[in-house]
Amino acid sequence: MIEVPYRTSGGCSWVPIESYLLSTRSIFINKKITAETADLFVQKLLYLIREDEEGGIDIYIDSPGGEVTAGLLIYDMLKSLPAECRVTCTCTGMASSMAAIILAGGPRGNRFILPHSMVMIHEPLIQGGVGGSATSVQKTAESIMNTKRHIAGLLSADTGKSIEEVEAAISFDNYMRAEEALSFGIVDQIIPSILSMNSIKQ
């Protein structure tokens, strides 16, 4: 665990760097998205909102994606934030699968990507294989298709692309460079550095 000095009126102490960055209102989605990591994200978000509802929150995304339900929890939280809370979402490496959905679902005008970062979108994957009775296999297939249509609908709404365009785009592992992600509507701006965020906020 990396610790950094944190100065207060009472002196200086050493705190985990993640805690220090949270104190600057920065949250990182930088692991596989699971129920556990999504729950931790929600806890951090709620803490920052209750500390200052009108304070800005910067979310940095570099994740391989993960579980659909966990990713949709993060997505729902972003969509339900009060209007007064200024949130930015920035892709700082690779935003794949559900991480790309979360990035696209960030507030319009505040979705950023670094010049050499990438985004990857695709159809929902079958987790753990399919087995059991014919009826079970059929129900699983129907559930996956419903999830695909739902994800396509979210991407359509967030990017401005038609459902048909989105379904064509997610029919394979679709890797996009920063310029392509911008053109598709997943992000709003390519920024040279996360250090330039302060000038963007002003």
C-alpha cells in the first residue's frame, strides 16, 4: 500500500494514496467491475455527495469491464446524481465492455479521453458457459439477447447513434482509438493530460 503525507491543521500524517485522492474528490474505476468493486464505488460516491452535494467529482476509468449487473449499478448511480454535482468521466487507459458503457453514460460535455487511450465495445458475453436442459439453454439465450438489446439502447441514447448503428458496432470486439471514440459519441473531448482538467473545469 502506497502512503503519502497529508497535512492538516493538526500536523502531518501518512495516509493511503487512494484515501488522499478521494479527499481531492477523485474516484478510480481501475479494476475488473464486480459486485464488490461496484459497491465500493457507490460508497465513495455517496460519501463525496453527502460531504458536498455541489462539489465536483472526477472519475477516472481504466478497466477491462466485467459483470453487467455491477456495471449497470455504477451507470445508474451516475445517471441519478443531482444536477448541481459536476461530474467528469475520463478514460485514462482502456475502457472495455461495461467500462465503456459507464464512460458513455457520463454527463454530456464532461466525458473525456487521453490521446492514446482506447475504448472497446462488444455484445454481452456468456459467463461460465451454457449447460442444462434445452429449456434452460433457451432461457439463457433469451436473457442474453434481452441484455444485448438493453445495452444497445443505453449506448444509443448516450451516443446519439441509432439502435441499428450500435448493434452493428457491438457485433464484434470493436476497439476504438480516442478519435474514433469521439466520433462515435462515447466521449466529448480528447484532452492532452489529466493535468489539464483544472483549466477545463474553469
